[in-house]
Amino acid sequence: MKQYDVETVCTYRTWVRVDADDEKAAERKVKDMAWDMTRIQYQTMVESEPTGTVRDVN
């Protein structure tokens, strides 16, 4: 069996933990990118669609 790299466009849903006074303030922080990427709690892959580009790894 051979290995291949398949270029893929993925959509993820990511939960980020932020400190805020209320829910709206928390959403604003995330929207403004004012959060630390190390605080991502978990990710769920929603969709994955190959672009048609495939490379032989071997």
C-alpha cells in the first residue's frame, strides 16, 4: 500500500475559552481575535472536501 498527500479544504468548529464579563463580551473577544490560541478546548471537523491535488509520498 502506498501513501499519498491529498490537499483538502477543511471546516472546523473550535471552542475557545475566554475571560469576559458576559456572553456578548466573550463573543466580541473572539470576533476581535483577542484570545490566545493555546486556550482552544477542542475542535470538531465539520466538513472535508479534497481539492483534486494528490502527491505520491514515496
